[in-house]
Amino acid sequence: MTVKYEDLLKSKMSEEGYEKLTALKNPKLFNFVGEYVELCEPDSVYMCDDSDTDADYIRQKAMDKGEEIQLARANQTIHYDGYGDQARDKPNTKFMLAAENLDEMGNLNCVEYEEGLAEIKSIAKGNMKGKEVIVKLFCECPTMSPFSIACVQLTDSYYVAHSEDILYRRGYEHFMQMKDKDDFFRFCHSAGELDERGCCVNLDKRRIYQDLETLTVYSMNAQYAGNSVGLKKHSMRLAIKKSADEGWLCEHMFIMGIQNEDKKRTSYFVGAYPSACGKTATAMLPGETIIGDDIAYFKNIDGEFRAANVERGIFGIIKDVNSKDDPVIYDTLMQEKEMIFSNVLTGPDNNPYWLGMGVDTPKEGINHSGPGWFEGKKDATGKEIGLAHGNSRYTMRMEYLANLDPAWNDKNGVKIDGVVYGGRDGDTCVPVEESESWEDGIIMKALTLESETTSATLGQEGVRVPQPMANLDFISYPIGKYVQNNLDFTKNMKEIPPIFAMNYFLRGEDGNFCTGKLAKRVWLHWAEMRTNGEVETYRTPTGLIPQYEDLKVLFKQLLDEDYTEAEYNYQFSFRCDAWLAKIERSTEYFKANVPTCPDIVYKTWAEAAARIKKAKEQYGGMIAPGKYSGELQPA
């Protein structure tokens, strides 16, 4: 490959920075930097290596420019996103595809390739004028491992570069050593014009376009991290496409170690939950260990189902994080360690405060609405402004966590013992249920997953929407093919981990949640015992559920709570009509939106519906646990 742009980059970079770039001997990387420096027209270019010196430079610049503000605790800063830029922008996040490939993508948000490229380049033209652009290299998953993917980010936001340095492994040395110099993801981000608070002005020109042909993401006029941090969900979409081509999986899942103290063992589970549905809180449960909270790569290594954490840090929703429900996260947030808060309240004491914090919060301060917030303040529409945004976030490194699993950075990942899917469901699914097989788990648990919208997504809250695989927003090739790849993934494996469905949001007849937040630990430990053949089950029309006596012991042992048989019977009764409606919704959604769905999916759903109807005729609409089949299933 011919190297271009030498004169341009020499004129924009320091001698040291230019030497850092050329030392990598990577023409594709060099030309990518040159092409977008020429297009976006920054005043200067700062090239980073893996040194703390470069990281410190970015952090200080973020504060000098007002993109972040120092808080009372050492090394803690706060960043504010402007109104309309505080959640993922789904409508303007699109895949760029050739015209002949658009139809098979179903309802995935796409734009014709040449049209999309022309639009994004027209927006990017000169969008960095008057600014310095940062060039920073990263590696997804442990460096120089079977899971590694190299990444380069160009950004004119010091906040974005700082966030990525916390969230991802530095990758300059990985680029230096990697064998295939052409195999890396590329990201070009510009916050564009900013107001006096450092917030994006041209939100009407916000675009997040993903080029699946060249594995490049363009993010323009955005600063909220979910829209601007390239290695987060944008990279995930690229990885999902890459995994389809190479025979592995990229999933929206945590990786955690469940600690069975009686047996002195750790069992590793992965779990998928839609945004704001408790995924991070599950991964961070007290008494357990964490490897990753958000994105995982799965590979078949020597016949084993193995997983690695893509990230080095956590970009977590902070709403309702408190010392009672999320003690590990809460305690970490109180420490004087490098982390970024976003869109919370800065109180008069210059400390951060958020919704559901569990402490007395200030009645005035600075928040996402600007200086001079006070309790009862209203916005332009007359709506009262809360002390913090519902999608407020924290950004921290994994290494800060007291419960970090020792294997979190192992190059070969960890062997997975169980898989979990869960959403927001107030009236249908039991708290925990095991699938009969891998295929049944994907089709009945993962593909029927639903949730209610939350403040993590722009638009109305509280609407029940399909969330198949808890990955719908990020699937970057035809969904039907993605489903088939998941069904096929465990073929030729020595051991296939069981799939469990979990539902933390079942409500009682009084409308309140049936259990406290930490009950999820009971459901996980029961699942861990199942993977080791230590407990028996009752059968339902859709899977296998616990016995009361096992849960009673676990509630006492893990939470020191008395779990009554009446609670058990209500929570684990099978709700026939609700399940029939759920299957019908899923069928309608897939037929309308997934043109390449495998036939086995509809066949399995039809068989399940027939089974439920027959069970309803025999046992009634609410089937108590153990009534569907009097015989216990073997452990």
C-alpha cells in the first residue's frame, strides 16, 4: 500500500508524534489518519502511545477545555452532555450497505452505501476546525490473544479519548507486534461545534454511520459516550459482523464468576440483559466475582466454550446505585480513583449526587440543565427537572473493583458453565427457568426476550418492546443469519452450557416487585448448582424450575431471608395466557421484521403454544409449580 499524506501530517504533528505513527510501519493506519485529518481539518494532531504521559495529557486537556470538571475527590471528574444528547440516538445510527443488500437486513436501520458515505463526509468536512485531534490506539480483549481486535480512534473530544483510556486496553504495543497490519477497526469522531458548556450544538447533524465494508465508524456532532465512544457499541456492531464471517460470537453480555463457597469452586456465567435491566448490577453482585459487565467475545477453543471481556472498564448507569443494593459499585464510586461521572448533580460540596443514591441529596447545585439548579426547577416545557438525568453514568476501570476475578485478563478467556437471558417482565416469566436444550434456550428464552423502554434510550419510557438476544440494537447483519449462527455455535463442543431465563421484575398482585434486588443472587446460585448436577427441578411447558426447599435454603444462606412457600407458589406458577400472548407477539415481530428467520424458530414456538394450550385445558390458566408434571426431573 502506498503511503500518502506525509506532508500534511508532518505539518500537523510534532516530530515526536510523527515518529510514533511511522514507527508502527502500518500504511493502512497512516493513510486512515491522513485521510480524515485532510477531511475534518483539525489544526493539529496529537499521536498517543501507551504511556501514562500521553494519558495524563488528555485528561488535563479535558479539564482545561471544560469538557470535564474536577470534583472534590482526587482524580474524579464530571462531564455534562447537552439536552437531546444524553442517550443513544437510534434513528441516526445506521449501517452503510450496498443497495442489493438492504432488503435482507429487515428492519435494521440502514442507508445505501454511497449515499451514506457522501452524507457523513459532507458533515465531517471541516468539522474539526480550530481543534486538536487525538489519535489513540486500543485493543479489544487481552492484547496478543485469540480474542484480540486492534482499534484506532480519531477524536476531537478529550472527554471521549479520556473515557476510552479508562474503558479499554491501550493498544500501541499491540499494533507494533500484530502480524496482520491491515486487520483493525477504525473510528472517526467529532463533537463538532460546542456551546459555552462544551456541549454539542448541531444535533440536527448528529450521525453515527457504520461502514461494514471497511469496518469503520463515523460519529459526528455527538458527545454522549453511547454515541461517541467508538470502542463501545459501535465497535460491537463491527465485531458482530466480523464474528459472523469468522465463526465466533460477539454478545451483549457480562461475564461473572459465581462463588460456591461450600464446594470451594467458581462457575463462570455469561448473561444478556437489555440496557437498564440490571446487567451491571448482576455482574457486580456482592459475594461473586466479575470479569466484564457489558460485551463479551465467545470462541470455541479446543472444544470449549470460552469467553473474554472486550473492555477494561465499566460505563455504567448510576441511577439507583446505592450502598444497600449495589455495595461493591457504590463503595468504589466513593474512592479517590480516576473516574468520570456524567449528567449527575454536582452539589455545593463539589461531590456527585444521583437519583436513587440512598442518601440525603442537596436541594441545589449544578446538573445537566446548567448552573443554578434547585429542587422544583422546571424546563421550558414546564416539566420538573430532577437532580440528575435518569441515564447518568459513571466510567471506571475494572482494576478498581474489590470483586474483580483473577482471570479477568487471561488471554484465553474463561470456560463458560452457564448462559443467562433476562429482561423487564412484570407479568409472564418466573424468576428463573432452565431450558431443555441449547436450541430451546436460544429460541424460547433469548428470542422471546422483551423489555420496557427506559431512559437509556431516547423516546417514551415504559413501552414493552421486543429485545431478542438483548442485542437487537447492535446486530449488524441479517437477524435470521445471526439466529442461525447462535444455534450452530455449540456444535462440536465437548460440553454445552445450559441456558437460563431470569426475570427480576415480576410483580405481585399489589403491583410491587415480588423480591428485593439481591434476590438475583439466589436465582444465580440455583442455576450454578444446576450446572453441577446438584439440585432437581419441576417441569413447566417451557422449561425447568426450582423446588421450593432448595430456594428456601438459598434465601436463608445467601440473604438471611425467610422465603415462604406462598411467595414461591405465586412467583413460580406458570401463566398460560401471558405466555401464549408472548409467543404470539414474538411470532408476529419476527414475521414482520426478520425475513431470513430459520424455520426451526417458528416450529418451536408453534409446538410450545400447542403444549401450553393443552396444559391450560388440563391444569387451568395458572399452573402451580409441580402440577404440570408430578415427577421431579433428575439433577
